[in-house]
Amino acid sequence: MSRALDLFLALARLETPPGRERAAIDLVRAELAALGVEAVEDDAGPAIGGDAGNLHARIEGTAPGTPIFLNAHVDTVPPEGPIDPVIEDGWVVNANPTILGADNKASVAGILDGIRRVLEEGIPHAGIELVITVQEEVGLRGAWAFDCDRLTARLGFVYDVDGPPGRIVMRAPSQISMDVVLRGRAAHAGIAPEDGRSAIHAAARALAALEFGRLGPGSSRNVGTIAGGRQRNVVPDECRVGLEMRSLDDAEVVRLAVETTAALTAAASAAGCDVDIAERREYTAYAFGPDDPVVAIARRALVAAGCPVEEIETGGGADAHAFNAAGLACVNISSGMELIHSADERIRVEHVDILSDITVELVRAACA
């Protein structure tokens, strides 16, 4: 068993939902200490309601080139049972029917093992920084709380896209979320329905006026949660709805949000209800060109690691959004994980080792 795989299995066994990453952060810090690398934990944990903060480590360069930073996160979506990683037919899977945690612990293991190889083999590098984040799965909270002024490197690489190693995210979306509360008036549904104002009916009218799902290339709208009412024979006086809009075009996501607000407001008014809309920008779209230096380094490294290179767009968010928003050039690359956030999550054994190779080759490419 390779050292990268052994480390991934150790990390995967730890239960680390958002806000409870202490065990994984301590393990990563111990692994770095064994390599003679000091990792500093920031104060993000208490600030965002967790038991651990982000880790930052810097390894001074030994050769000319471009300093780089590498990122992965240690939290997972909450598991619905114990995590017991096993190897079956060349895949790492969970023996139990819940997540594995390859998202994103396989990346953490690959980065750490790659750094180990660079140091033990004396591979020249222009400076390496490591940022291990917490609470990525609940809105990139750790990355948003991280002080990017700590970083010397201005170019970075996040390992947090599913699919075989070799993918480079060239475009990622903006996202706007909405938490909506519609308030009407309760009444007996049989004796005095005319005295009631149905908040659920108002919500239904608003949602019926909108399109959902894929709205065009790179754009989508979703209603993810809806709850309301107290019992069947009472006109419901409250309904709560959770929505989100995403687009690779930031102007389009703003237009979708305006359209959604208008539909909710009109439906509430028609039903004699009030509506409160809490709108939140989760992150802002970014895009790279094929000639951007950070993309060129990623491409050289992936080719050197034997990975077929594929430039892609994604509809998902990742810590790369936070780093790019801070003015850093940061691309997201795939890490081999498949069927993430499900009981069928898996990763090929060989891909864990390839993540270590990619780390080494990113260091070499940045030093070229």
C-alpha cells in the first residue's frame, strides 16, 4: 500500500462534518510536523462556529520560479453511518451505506504525500504553500474566513472537482441563494376559509410562474426546500422556501434573482400575504483563458503526470471561488473522486497515487 493511500484511508475513517474537523486538522498538522514543516492554524474555527480553523504552511523556495499554493478541505457532507474504507476491485469504497469522504480527503492525502516526496527527494521548487480549509461543504466558510494576505504565492491550485485526474476548470459560476418566508393568515379550512390567507398557495403561485432546472447554457434555478402549515384543516399562515440561482454569466444570475423576487412579491400580493426575502450572494463567477499562467502550469503538470487534459466548465462552487475573489489566480483541478455526496462515492486506488504525482509535477512546472 502506498503512503498516499494509507494516509487517505486514515483520514477517511475520521468523521469530520462541517464544524467538527478537529481530528483531521490535527492529523494533517502531525503529518507536516513529521516532515519538518510547521503549520499554523488560524482563528476561523470559533468565528464560524467550528472546533477547528484552517491550516497554513509555507515551505521556502530552493530555486527560481513561481511560488504556488495548494488547497483541499477536510470536511465532508455529514455521514449517515460509520465510514469504513475498503478496497474492492481497485476502488476505495465505504463498506457501509454512506459517503466515503474522497471529497476531499483524497486530495489532502495526495497533496501531503507529494510534498513529502518533494522534500525527501530534494526536488527544486520556487516555494510551496499549503492551505487546508474547513467547512467548505456549507458555503466555503473556511476559505472565506482565511486571510489571503498570509499567502506569498499569487497562483494556486484547488483539487476539488470530481472525475478522472486531468480536468481543469476554466469557468465556474456565480450563485445567489434565497431564504424566503411567506406569511398569511390562519383560519379554519372548513368553517371560515375565506378569512384565511394561504402562505402555501402564495408560494405555489410564485413557483408556478418561474422556470426551474437548466435555463440555458451555464444557468440554472432550483427550489430545494419548501415547508409550511400546521395541520390539514388550518389555512397555513406561513411557508418557507429555499431557492438558488447559478450562472457562468454574473449578469444573468442577477437577472434571475430579480425575476425570482418579482414573482414572489407578485404572488404574495395576489394572495394577500407578506413576503420576506433574504438574498445572499454565495460566490461570483470566474473564468480563465488557455494562455493564463496558472492554466499553463496546470496543463504542463497534468501532462507530466500522465493525465489526459480536459478543459471544462462547472456549475459548482469550490474554495477556488474565495481565492479568486481575493485577487489570486487559482484554478480547480479534478481529483478522481466519483459519485460524491452519495453512498456510492468511490475513488480508484491508482488515482490517489496520481494526486501525489500531480503535486510533484505542479511544483516542477512552477519551477520551470
